[in-house]
Amino acid sequence: MSETIITIKDLRKHFPVKNIWGTDIALVKALDGVNLKIESGKTFGIVGESGCGKTTLMRTLLRLVESTSGSVVLSNELTKDNYSSNKLEELTNDELRSFRRQIGVVFQDPMGALNPRMLIKDIVSEPLVIHGKTDNVRERVIELLENVGLGEEHLYRYPHEFSGGQRQRIVIARALALDPKILVLDEPTSALDVSVQAQILNLLNDLQEKYNLTYIFISHDLSVIEYMCDRLAVMYLGKVVEEANTEELFSNPQHPYTKALLSATPNFGKDKEKIMILGDVPSPITYLDESKAKLATEITEQERLEIEAIEEKDIPGFKRTDYIFRSSLNEALPLKKVANEHYARVK
């Protein structure tokens, strides 16, 4: 069994919601008690719908944002007993800088991650220059490019001269510049077409085997997750609702949300029951004042009833589809058609 390289304990990140006077009235719980263990040399997947907290978790692991509470515990493989603490949140600025050398990041949009005004040789060598590793830079850059299927002939080109797949290879080369132990991959193939996706995923597998890398793979694409990951966590509204080995989770999901997520994926040639989650989507917002929470709930329910109540009878002087009738107040409310047969109340 592989050793644990990072342990996440009850990690929370709350963002304040302010009123017009700048007073905190509520909290958005982007991360709400996340517990995970990431094994060395393996690929750990994090999957969930947009807004569930995947990217916030990544940013917290890099300490690009400070956690509200909880802890990220680093193994000796990362600290080498050279840090004052094995907890990420307790590292000094110099220790944090050293720690970040051991983590590379590959972002979703390769074009957005590359400076369009810089040559490829400067883009790939930038981490080396920043961290003072300036010996034999040119040779090191060529080596990195060759590792991802490019070469010396690409040194003096700009990002716009490459295809999407080639740009992502450049981003991967830059992420490997400092010989990291961990790569955080945030939707690394979502901006690529399917054939190029396969090339990048196979490249990542080859690099992992060659350098014994640990991957934290963030995605909403279940087919990619199934192909890449050894273990998987499913997130929903800032919480991990299920965690298991990938094969086990796909063959025998336990949580209703996981079952619904898997049932939503296309499965050509097989009849598969579509699982629907009924009811309103829960809000990630927690009000600091219970009376305000109650008021917000009452307003939401009132608005819902208003939109539902399309009155069947005619209102003198108005078209039936232009108005809804709020029976509780015996008044007509103007509607605006926003899409097909959907309407919104005009304020």
C-alpha cells in the first residue's frame, strides 16, 4: 500500500456575504468539513458539478486562499523534516515557497495559462528563473519539451502558433520544470477535443510512471476520471459525499447524488435508468441571523408560488400569457418571456 503524501482534516473555507453597508450577513460554505487522504504515486480524482468546491479545494491546497479552519498535513516526503511544522497553514513564507516547488499546476485553459507575448523558451524556463535554478537552462527547457512530445524547434515560437493540444503540452512541461512530486490537474482536457484529450491523458500516464508523480485530478467528466484515477471523491455543496476506489465507486455507488451523477452520463447501446433528484437545490449560504434566514426562506417560497400560479382565467384588457395572477393579493403581475414557455416577473 502506498504512503499518504497529504492528509486533509476537516477543511473548511467560508466566504462572507455582505450587505450594502459592508456588514457580514451570511456565509457561503465553499468547503464544509472535507476529509481526504492522498496516496503517493497515485491519481486521486475529485469530481462534482460546477460550484461544488473542487477548485476552491485546489486553491486551498496551494494556500492561494487561506482556509477558515481545518488542517492540511504534509508527509515527510514533502517536508523532509526541514519545516517548522508539517501543517500547511503553519508554514512560514519561506517554507511555503519551498513547498510550492514540489507542486505543479496544470489549468483548464492552456491559452489563458500562457503569456501570448512570451516565447516558449521563456515560458517553460520561468519557474527555473524565479527559483534561482539558472544553470544549463536551455538544455533543461529542451529536455522538458522533449518529455511532452515537442522539441528544440519550438523554442522560439509564440503560444498562438500552436494547437490546443500542443499548448497543453507546454503547460505540462512548465509544471514539471522544478521536478515536483505532485501535479494538480484542474480540468486539464476539458478545452480539448476528444482525440487530443486521449493524447494528453496518455502523456500524463507516461509521465507519472516515469517520474513517480502523484496526481490530484479535478474534473466533471466521469469518463476521464474513470480512465485516469485510482481513487475518487465525489463533492457536493462543499462536502465529500462519497469516497472509494474508482472501480468500486463506478460499479457500486452508495450515495444518491453519486448514483444520479453516474446515471446522467451517456451510455450508448445500454438501457440505463435515469435517476432524478427531486426538490429544490439546497443553498450553500448560511445566514448569521436566524430571523434573516427565515425571511429569505419565506420570500423564496412566495416568489415560487407566484411563478407557479399561471391563472387560467382571462384578465380584462391583458393577454393570458403576459401576466400571472397572485390570488393571495388579488393582483396581476407582469411577466417577461425569457425562453420558449418560461416567464419571469417584471419588476
